[in-house]
Amino acid sequence: MKILLLNGVNLNMLGRRDPKLYGHDTLQQLEEKVCAYAALRGATVTCRQSNCEGELVDILQQTDCDAVIFNAGAYSHYSYALRDCIECLSVPVAEVHMTDVNARESFRHIDVLSEVCAARFVGKGLQSYLEAADFVLSL
């Protein structure tokens, strides 16, 4: 199985952005851990990140992977462009958030992507990604 691990806006700041919330791992370290985890289960992972909404749409539309693990960051709260894109995909998308967005600021309680994603994993840091990997591998 081929998995696209796609991280959105500000995820490139991992390791520097509020380590109490997001931990000390950099995006590269997180990607390496997810890749190793998936490899032990016979899957390959392609990692991409962008801060640009349109580029995220392009990446999703052009993927040749069997499934997507996607942390859209703040875009998950208001990007109807990403929502519409995900709705059109023929592969499952597992949404990920490192923090428990429902326990944070009220604007983070809104998630326009969740109803078009196959599953949602939140609030467990790296473990949210690993649970999403287990989910897509079980399909």
C-alpha cells in the first residue's frame, strides 16, 4: 500500500512552535517515524507539506497513493476548497490533529473536513498519525 502523508499550514514549524502543545519533534522527525511505522506493516509513505491551500489541493488531486493521512492544520477549520477536493477523491483520507482541537479555542471546534474524511484522529500528538496509519492500512 502507498500512503500520502500530507501536512498543511504551519506544520513545518514543528519542534519550534509551542512544544508544550506540539512536542519537540520536527516535521522531518515525525515523517521519519510515520514512514518507519508504516514500513514495518508493508506500506510505503510519501511525505509532503505546504503552507499554501492551493498547493495542498494540487497535491491531493494528483496523488497516486492508495490512502491519505492529512493534517491540514488551521485550514481544517475553514477551507471549503480542501473539503470539496477531498470529497472528490477516490481514496480514503484520514484526518489528523496533534492536539485536541475540541479542548482549545472555540474557532478550532469547527471542522469543515471531518464529514468528507473517512476517519479523524485527534489529541495524541504523533500517536494520532500512527492511529491514522493503522486505520488506512486496515481498509
